[in-house]
Amino acid sequence: MPRKPFVPGAALVVAAALTAGLAACTGGSGSDGDEGDAKSGGTSTSSQAAEPGRYQTLPEACGLPGRATVRGMLPGDGQHLSDTEAKKIYGGQPDLTYDTDRRVGCHWTRESTAGTRHLSLDIQRVVSYDAAVSDDDKAQGIYDRKEQAAEIPPGGGSSSPATPSPSSTTGTGKGAETGGAGKGTGTTTNSSTEEKGATGEKGAQGKAPSGSPSASSDPSADVSAEPSADISDSTAPRVLDDLGDAAFLNDKLVTADSGVHRDVTVVFRTSNVIVTLTYDQWSTDKTMLPDSQELQDKARSMAGELSERLSE
């Protein structure tokens, strides 16, 4: 449940009242000549401050997504969980923040025989201190920089856009900067060049699966022997048209000596709030690549749920 209800932009009401009062005073004291000057944009016309954003507070991040949604994104091996274990896994761990009205976050982790899955959520409320720039415009600028850093192909987005074949580079693959992506030296596969970080502002929180050795460089590794990691047209990194005011999805496969992981990141803006959802799966078995379609479907479903919850 939300930590506390959202507060709409109260400043709009105050600004409207002040503007109405000023207009009344001007109309009552001016001559016919003064009235004509006012209508034509004379000195009596005052500039208004940019509108504040819709959100004045933020919800509690760990309680924002539904428990059933989180459970579906963190599948196990069919083993029964005690109430204490279920609460620990599905309840999430809140991120440490110093102003919960400006930024909140939460992360979840679950290990299974198929690999370890990490899920993280970062919610940022943007406030513009420039009277000429609205909170929404300030948030859009931050969102645009995230999209550019992720090197998302330009153009209109859709649920199934046509995208050129992905390119593969061998080097150090970085995980998404907010949430469960770890790091490894190996082969990075993406539809664009190596991602520079889709989320930009927070450090990595995720780890490789427990028990897996750290990655090391091995020039003799036979990349061609690995399964095909091609991303289909419907799962390539892209702009999303049906989520919030602006949104994009990034998908990156990293093959390291210790295993393989796929990182899916969804970033969307709604008014002056920017939400970053990162979802990844790690596996020590390089012959079993994490499925892009499954991870993306679940990430997009949760992002849609979060957008609806924020709009309530």
C-alpha cells in the first residue's frame, strides 16, 4: 500500500487565486486607456511561474507492486516457503534514501536451480527550482538523458517494432545501474553498442548468484560454441508508446566465464516522476540462456501495473 496519499500541486490553487486578485484590482482602478494597454499585453500583464508536477510525495516502493506480481517474477523450484521465508523474499529490501519524498527504491532476489533473479525498483520525484521550467519539463530532460545513455534506437515505438540484427562485442559488460545487474568480462550482446547505463544515477546493487566464481578474462573462450543470442524484432531495445508519458525498454545479454545473465530495464516518466525497473536473471550454465521474451513480458507487465498505481 502507498506510504501516504499523493498530494496534488497545491501551488496551482494559490497561483490561480493570486492571479484572480491581481486582475480584479487592475480592472477596478485603471482608466479606459489603461485597460486597452492591459489587453494588448502592457505592463499590467504578469508572467506566471511554471506549473508544478502532479506528485508532491512518493509511495513506499516495496509495497507498490502487488505481491502476486512480485511472486511471478521470482519463481522458485516449487518448494514450499514458510511465512517468514515468503515475507523475506517477496517483501523486498528498501533502498537507503535520505528524502523519501524525493526518491525511494526497493530490491528483491531469489535463487533457484535455473539461476538467480534480481528485481529492483527506483522511483524519483523531480522538482524544478527554475520558475521558467515546470517539474514535468525538468523530469522529461532527465528521462531524455537516460534514453540517450542507453542508446535506444530513435523513432516511434511499438510492442513489436522492426529492429536491425543485434551486434556482439567482446569486452566488459556492465549491468543496469539500478538493481540486480552484476558485472562480468565476456561477450555482451545488444541491439546497439554496449550499453552505457540506462538509469544513470544509482550504483549497482545486484550480485552474481551465490556460489558462482568471479568472471575472469579468457581470450581462448569459444563464443561461437554458445547458443544463438539473437534478439527478435519484438524484443529488441525500443521506445514504448503505451506506458506513461514517455518510456523505453532495454535488453542486454552478458556472457561471462562464470555464467550468463540477461538484464531487462524499463524506464518511464509519468508527470514529474521517473520510474526505473530492472529485472535480470543469472545462470552458471552458459548453454541455458535466459529467455528475453519472458523477462520482458514480466517487466513490462509490472511497469504497467506501477503506472496505474501511481495514477490512482
